[in-house]
Amino acid sequence: MTAQQAPPVTLVIFGATGDLTRRLLVPAMINLTRSGLVGSSLSILGVGIDEGDDEFLRRRLDEFLGQLKPGAEEHTRKDEAWDSLRSRISYLKGDFTKDQIFEAIAGRLPPGTNAAFYLAVPPSLFGPIVEKLADHGLTTETEHGFRRVAIEKPFGTDLASAQALNARILERIAESQVYRLDHFLGKETVQNLMTARFANMMIEALWNNNYIDHVQITAAEVVDVGSRGKFYDATGALRDMVPNHLFQLLAMIAMEPPNSFDAEAIRNEKSKVLKALRNYTPEEAKANAVRGAYVAGPLNGVDLPAFRETKDISPDSRTETFVAMKLLVDTWRWAGVPFYLRTGKAMTARDTEIVITFRKVPFAQFRETEVTRKLPPNRLVIQVQPDEGMSMEISIKAPGPLVDIEPVSLDFRYADRFDISKTTGYESLIYDLFIGDQTLFQRADGIEAGWAAVQPFLDAWAQDPATPDVYQPGSMGPDSADGLIRKDGREWHELGVLLHKPTA
Ligand code: BG6
């Protein structure tokens, strides 16, 4: 199926001189231009607090794109697509909390034209910007012109703040105009989750508590907190990754089949799953989670300072850089199947993966043979990143006169078949914003359900004077994380075991 070119639109970026704009938004726009999915009727109006004119922003982007090395980042290099887009970029300087800038924007956007406002700004500005846009009539849609607002994470810092932000925004614009981003949904492998399930009878038919023992969802990172201390100390691993990125993965794994691929049908099913997450009491939350913070130590040949000694982190910080938790999805399909989640910084490998472990076979026929002792359960490993792909672990008979079993894996690697390295992960999100497809964006009720499920953990830890458990940089997290899963008789999937085939 060939995708249609997006309609004419002005993308107004608040925070145009920031990192997100140059690293992801503009490179994604270049890719969309190159592929023809956006045409010459698209323009970008950058809004920022720095002094400057149109050429100022264009030159800044030139410099950034020019620095990118050819090769791995070829997709973001300058070329004809950039030359064409460049001439359609303009810039306005202004204070996002004052009326003047909105008057100036209104001067560039006649009523009846299409516009998408992208809030690449600190979260404290989300509410005020939407209100000012509405005050100046900029969010008023007509039959011929849409007005949409794209909002980056974090959307709230707990349940109450997320509810308040939703209420504030929805007071002025309709849900159909709000595009709440979670950049994980821009990843091909995440979008593939629904296809893997719903286009494959042999997967979906087994997708329930009759056959699945448990699910593990991991987002491990090697990067440490680095220069993001101020943000991170106030946020922590739980808020930063769980109610958003990890829950999006969980929702796609656990949702019921939608009755169409219509955005609302899909968002209904995803929201239902998030609402079915068991809301623990704070005591239960404490018993079903561990938090960790890395100590000082070597990581990739560099001496990493302890999290608490990092710039902008309070020395008595109780913020976690690692979290592991056991969650339950209270639906008929998932009753009794634990979902173990973990995420952390400064770990042994960058590895975002979903591991589905199936129940063991009733191995009566192998009784009293060697086999019973080593018959592993089937596993489906969905490698979200890096080395994107899927691997199905099954047992086969090892050749020979005796019945002996050998686990083998059937592997699919994206890199063997497709080239997905040349995209930023923002292309489909921006394209969908332009064509008005909200499938990959979060709805208010889904966001709030996610926060509701993590709120007991936030409450339990806020009252707990203990500091997070320690872990060494370059490890799999604190020992207590192993304890959490071992008490159920299970083990974490080893990190960094990717699908790499030996290179010839
Ligand atoms: C961001 C978090 O939302 O996601 C970061 O704020 C994290 O702390 C990042 O590093 C991970 O995204 P990705 O795409 O690199 O896995």
C-alpha cells in the first residue's frame, strides 16, 4: 500500500532551537520530504526564545546537520531534501507566556489553514501554551483547516498532575486535536507488536494464561544520568520510563484484538488493559517492586561517579535509577500471569526486549529420562532494540539414537531483510500528526490509567525513608531485583543476548 502525501500544513515548533528539534524533528522532516510523504506545501515555523531571524534558525540547523558523519547517520545528512525544506523554514523569537508571540503566529496562519503545534518545551509550559493558542483563536478548526497540538512527554508527574493537565488542556481543545507523544510508539519494532500478534494465528492462538507462564518487559540502558541530573533527580526511573514507554509495550502485548485498525478501536483496547492493571495498596506495591541506584565504578572503560555524586543530584537523594516490578493484569486472558518489568541506567547492555515464556509441557513421556531435567520452556523474545528482531526458542531432538533434547532458536533480524536504520523513529509520528491518525498517540484515559497503576509505588516510596538498593555500573541491577523474580521460581532473561549472527 502506498501512503498518500500529507496535506499542506504549517508545523509550528515551540522550542525550535532545542535539542529535540535539531536531533529528531528536522531530520525526520527531511526523511519525509525525501520519501515524498510531505511535499513542498509544507512549511516549518520555528518559535524560540533566542534572538534571530529565519536565516538564524536555518544556519543553526545547517551547522548541526553538517556535523553529522556520513555513514551511520546518513539519513540525517544534508542533501536536496534539506535544501528544499530549508527554504520553507522561518523563525519567530518570543516569550511563550506572553501574547505578542501568539499574535505574531496568528499573523502567519490565516484562518482555514492547517497547522500542527509541536510543544518541544518543558512540561510546565504545556498548559499555558495551549491556553494562549486557544485565546488567540489559533486552535479553532474550520471545515478546511485543522489545528492540532503535539505534546512531548512527560505528561504529568503523578496521577493528580496528569489529570489536572488533561483537564486544563481539554477545557480549551478537543481530544481529537491532542497528540500526546510517546516516542517508543515511533519504533518499527513496537508498531510490529500488533502485527506479530494479530497477523499470526500460531502466535495469537497461544496468547493467554493457558499457555503463557509469564511476561518480561525490559528497557535497559548503558547510558548514565550524565548531564540530566536536575531533571532526573526529580523524576527517577519509574516516572521516566514505566507509565509511558514500558506501559505502551505492555498494552500492546496484553490488549484484546481491536475489531478494526481504526485509531479509536485500538486506543480503546489499550486503555482497557491499562485500566485492568491491578492497583496495589502501597504495602503491596512495596512488596512487588525494588528500586536501585548505581554506585561508583567502571563503565565502558570510564570511571563513573555514583548517581548520588553526579552533578545536580542531591547527595542524600532517594531517587532510583533502576526499577523492577511485578504487575498483574486483571483480565480473563491474563489472570495469574505475572508481568515483570525492569528498567535502569548504567546497566550492562542496551537492551529493550519483551520475553514471553510459555508454560512447560506436561512431560510425562520423558519421565525418568535425562530430558526431564533440561526441558526448557518455549520462549518468544521480541528484541525491540538494538538488533531489532524476534526469536522463537523451541526444543528439538538432538540427532542420535537416544531421545535427547536441544533448545534451538528460530531467529528473524530486521537487518537481514529491511533497512530500518535510516530513520529517526519520528517519521511515522509526524506523518500521522499531519494526516490526523491518532493511533500512535496516547489518549487522556490511557495516560491516567498508567499513572493510576504506578501511583501506589510512588506513594510507598515517598513514605519510605530507605534509600534505593545499590548496584554496580555495568551490572543487571541490584541483587534484590533477582530476589523479586526468584521468589516466584523464575529468572530474568539475560541482558545483551541479542540476535547477532556471527559475521562471516
Ligand atoms: C526517554 C527518557 O523518554 O527515553 C530517557 O527520558 C531514556 O531517560 C529514553 O534514555 C530512552 O529512549 P530510547 O529510544 O533511547 O530507548
